[in-house]
Amino acid sequence: MTDWMRQMFMLALAVFEGFCVYRLFQAFALPRLNQPRRSVVVIGVVWVLYHGVCLWGNWAFYPSSLWNLAVYLCLLFAAAMVWYQGGVLLKLFLVVQFAAIHELSIWASNSLLAVHSQVLEFFGNGMEREWLSVSAFMGLVSVSNVGLFLAVGILREGMTYFFIRRIVKAYCFPRRFEKNVLPYLLPAAASILIAVMLRVLMIAVENNVPVTLYARYPLIAALIPVLAVILLFSNSFSFELFQKMAAFEEQRTEKLVLESQVSGLQNSIAEMESLYDSVRSVKHDMKNHLLVLRTLVHEQSPGGEAEQYLENLYPLIEQMDAQIRTGNPVADAVVNAKFQYAKKVIPNVRLDAGDLLVSNVVAVKAFDIGIILSNALDNAVEACQRLCRKEPDAETQIVLRSFWKGNMYFLEIENNFDGCIEREPDSECLRSMKPEPDEHGIGLKNIRACAQKYSGDMDCIVKGRRFILSVMMRGK
């Protein structure tokens, strides 16, 4: 293989490594200009230019020296700081993680050197026993050297891609990861330190003659690749374990929030039932009192103003318990409680649930209806509060309605908001504005989960400064 072909192959590997860098960085951080294609070019060009300079200067970098490791770590970190969003620890993790995987892949792929030495020894024995001619021996050596060069490069990059892909695939909880980067960083940093230690110990000078660690201790040639592979899997497994712990914590938080909502829902139902009983009792007693008063007034002054006044009180008594009635006691309890709270915290808010009907015909459990309405109204009240804080004179309203389309039952919650909408990265899901990161998106997740239980789904519709949450469920 000519030097030109060798350098082209090395550049091709550098381009592939640039793709691996992009794949890792793009999964964890967004480019500042929100244009992923440009980020491919930037990261790839930085990496390829660096390797091109190394090739042009004829500097060996597989396995690379300590200065080479330090240089490309600094270059990657500088590129990450300039081009990607996020904190310093996040970018440091990405750089160290890539370097750890890349360096350990180098040491693991060097296991082929031991295989190659055995092949050369076999060829040498063949030449000594005259199985091979000198020219055939030299040809086989040349071919085996080329094969070793290609195999080491392909194995190295294949392992780099494999373990980066594992980490990217395991990454599921960005918010929790960004809050606790350090535990993820430590295993990768330990791998880098072991790679540095191997570089320091690999070559020693004895009697002014450089001697490799492999030559002094032949067993090391087999142990180092095994150690590198174990570290690669340990690094990957530790990341996956931390992500599973994050998933458990996410589920625990969602469970706590859901339990709190269920408890609040039960309390609201109990309060509303107590209120309804009290109102019915008062209404019954008032009707009896009015009947007695009307009889007394009629005896003293038939057809007078006092008797007419008492007659007008009857419709008012009948309306005493006619608050929001949807046909479902759970929905009544939730809507009445949330509307009462909205009146307290939002001045001059307009509340309308006249078109909301949850009759017994709807084949959706009352508990799920309560969860949907409770979460949706919480979000609507918070949105109106934010609008009032920004624009005290702005009009605020919360409107509830329901309707049927065939067998599908629709619930819609509409409210005003400040017009600011953020979406999760690489997703159409809305990003919560809550100050507590652990509660981000839990309400909408609960609503979607309830809808999906009835072969339905949830949709968020934005019309100017009006936000409509539409929940579809199979109702019959």
C-alpha cells in the first residue's frame, strides 16, 4: 500500500470519526443556530483538519502520544463551547466520553497486533523449512501488513461507533441528566486516566534502547485489549444504569404527583357532596319557611306586595344548588373547585362550562375524567396567571366544552395565554413553564395516558394567544 493510499484511508477514518463525534454531541446538545446540518460540517471539519495536520506532519497518533490526546481534547472542547448550547459540565462530559470510547477502542483493536505477530512467525517458520520462498515470504508479509493496517482501523472505528450508539440509544431523560452530569462523567474520566497510564508505561528506555511493554511482558499484549473491552462495557453499562435510575425517579415523581391529584380529587368530591347535602337541606327548610310565611301574609293581606315578593323568592331558592352541573359528580367536583380557585387568583377571569356535558352515556371512568379535567384546568389557570402577571389588563378566560363525533367523545379546554410556546428538542411535545423541573410535562403525560386507555389521544392547538387542549376518547 502506497503512502498516498494509506493517508486517504486514514482521512476516511477521520471523516467517520467526525460523524461519531456529531452523533454523540447531537444527541445531548443543540447547536446554537439550531441547524444540525451545519453542526455536522463544523465538527467533522475540525476533526478532519486536525488529523490532516497530523498526517501532513507525519505525526503518529495511533496510539497517540500524550500531547496528541491533550490537543484533540482541547480542540473538541473548544468546538463544543463555541457551537453547542448547554453547560460546561455537559460539554466536558461529551468530550471526555468520546475520548474515552475512542482511546479504549484503540487499545482494544491493538489485540490484532498479537495475532499478526503469530502470523508472521508462522510465515517465518515456513521460510526456514523451505515451504515458502523468500519472495513469497516477503509478499505475504506485505499483504499481512496491509491487512493488519486495514483491520485495526476498521475494528477501531467499528467499536467506537458501537459504544457511542449504545450510549445515544440509552439517553432518555435530558432534564435529569443535565442536573446530574458528574456521576456520568466519572466513569469516562477514569477510562481516560487508564488510557493515559498505558501510554506512559508502554515504552521504557533500557540501556538507551526503547523497549515496549509488550516486549518486556508478552502476556500484557492479551491483557490490555481485554481490559479495554471491559472498561468500554463498564462505561456503557454505568451510563445505562444511571439512565434506568433516572427513569425510576421519573416514575416515582409521576406517581407522587398522581397520588396527590387523586387525594385532592377525593377531597374535592367529599367537599362538594357535603356542600350539596347542606344546600339541599337549607333549600328544603327555606321552602317550608316560605310556605308558612306566604300563608300568614295571605291571611293578613291577600294579593299584596309582601305575598308577591315571597312568590318571587321561590325560583331563587330553586337555583341555590344550580352551580356547574355536567351530569357527572366527579366532573362537577373538579370543575367547581378549580373554577372557585381561578376566581381567587385571577381577577376578572371569565369561566364558562355551559357546553360541558359528561353524562352516564360516556363510557369513560369518572376517575379518568377527573384526572383529565384536573390537570387541564391546572395548566389553564397557570397560563392565565402568567398572562396577568405580564399584562395586568389582559382579558382572561377559561372555557370547557364537550361534543361527540361518531363514537368518539371530545373534551376541549380553551384558555388565553401569553403567546410564548416552547417545545421539547426533537419533539412536538410542549415544554412546561413550571419552575420545578421535576414536574415538567407530568400533567400532559397523565392526560395522554388517560386518553390512550380509551383508544384516543391528546392534541394541543394554538390560535394566536388562545390555547386549546383537545382530548379525544372512545366514549361508546
